[in-house]
Amino acid sequence: MSSKASSSAPPSNIKLVGLVIAWYAGNTFYNIYNKKATNMIHAHWFVACAQLVVGMLWSMVMWGTGMRKTPNLTASDIAACVPIGLCACLGHAGSVLAMGVGAVSFAQIVKACEPVFAAAIGILMPPVEFKPVLAYAMLIPIVGGVGIACIKEGKGVDINYTAFAWASVANLAAAIKGKVGGSVTKALKGDKSKNMDSANVYAVMNIISFLFTVPMVVIAEMSTLQEEWDKACDEHGAQALIMNIVLSGFFFYVYNEFAFAFTASVGAVTSSVLNTAKRVIIIVVSSIVFVEPMERNTVIGSAIAIGGTFAYSLASKKAAPKKKTA
């Protein structure tokens, strides 16, 4: 009885704080090294793919040494994970390409629009899921804030359309992943024989994401990859290029693993709220590290958008009123 109670006991506050710190630090360092890598080499699908390889190697070491149980999945389990892995691929690559062609701060501001995509997918994809009216109302400041951030003083609307498009692809992929992935991952975690805790769930998705990313590297960049690699090595040095790619891959995997562990401990709503706060840190740090200009409208717009996202997360916690049946 006591062992059962202890296993179901909530995580300590110290553990939760540690997970958040590791998540925030890992995500911040990932954005820094990812931007450095994509600034060095104009082969951003390749960078995204290489980052996933680093995570795969980490997982292999953990499984090979017995530090973590190896997943025990059937063919049907893997098939169920494939759509989630595809969304993970597009979400990761979309973020990398958005930050590769534009400012990190701009990509983060656009990614604050993720609730808009999530709300739309919740209605358009079965099973239909309605949010409370207040949550939908909070989409207005999110969209409005992003719009304000895109207005430059003396220039009017100034949007990096390529970065905006790729960040939107990442938002759409994340929304679909959240919609289709919840039931699958819950079922996998619920069967103890499959050894699918939050860390292994992410590791498996990372591998499937890699398998979807490889064809895109071949299609989009293979013909010029060697040329781009040589050019980057000549200009920046092979050691610096490899170091930034490896470190970005390491921090990408680490921050996601801590984020998955935190979400598993506290739930999606609390995690979403803290994910919103995380964007503020990334925007501030990236603007300092990469000297990205933060005009008045950018600051005001991003604050409104991120505040709207924060409010949307809190409003979503309240269940929407159920329709009464006659």
C-alpha cells in the first residue's frame, strides 16, 4: 500500500523547478547555437536533420548502456506513431528554417500564434473540441499583437514572408501533433510492458522525425550540400561549424526531454503557460546575442501576443460548457 502511494505521489517542487530551469536553459542555448549554425551554412534542412542525429545517438547510448529501458513496440505501435513523427519533423524543420532565414525573435513572435492553429484544428479535425468562449476571445490579442510587431516605424508592414511561412508550418504541425498524438502517447505510456515513459516517447518520435527529414534533405539540398559545406568551412572553419550543429542538436534533445518530463508531471495547461513565458526569455536573449533590433512596435506587439497566449492557456483550463441533451 505504501509503495503504491509513493509511486502516485506528486513530484516535489524542487524537482519541478529543476525541470523548468533545465528546460528553459536548454531551449535558450538551442536557439543560440541553432542560429549560429544556420548563419554559417545555407543548408537548413541538413542542420535540422543533423540535430536529430545527435538526439538519436544520445538515445542509443542510454538504451545500450541500460541507463534507460529500451522501448518494446509492435509494428502497429510504430505505425500509430508515424503521423506524430511526421508532425514532429515539420514542426522542428519549420522552426529551424524560420530562424535560419529570419530573426530568432521574429520566429518566436510568430510561434506565439500556435494557439490560433490549435483552436482551429480542434474544431476542424475530429473529434471536435470546443474551448471556452474566453479562450477564443484571447486569440484576438494574439493575432493583433503579431500584426503590431510586423509594423515597422517609417516602413509600415514589414514581414519576412519566408520566415513567417515556415514558423506557421511549425505552428500547424504542432497543433496537429497535439490533436492526434495525445491518445496514442497516453496508450503507450499506460502499457508498462512497452517501456514508454515520457523520455522514450520523445526518443521514438525523434527517430521517426529523422526518417522523414532525410528525404527533404535529399530533395531540397543534396545537389548543393557539398558546395555549401565547403563554403561554410572555408569561411568559418569546420570545427566551429560542427560544434554549433552538435551543440544545437544536443540542447534541442535535452530541452525537449525535460519539457516532456515536466508536462508529464504537471499537465499540458501548466506546461503551455510556462512555454509562453519561455518565449520572452528567448526573445530577449536572442536580441542581445545576435543584436536583433527590437523597435517599439516589436516590443509592444510581442508583449500583447505573448500575453494573449498566456491568457489563452489559462482560459483553456476551464472546461467548455457541455450541451444539454433533451
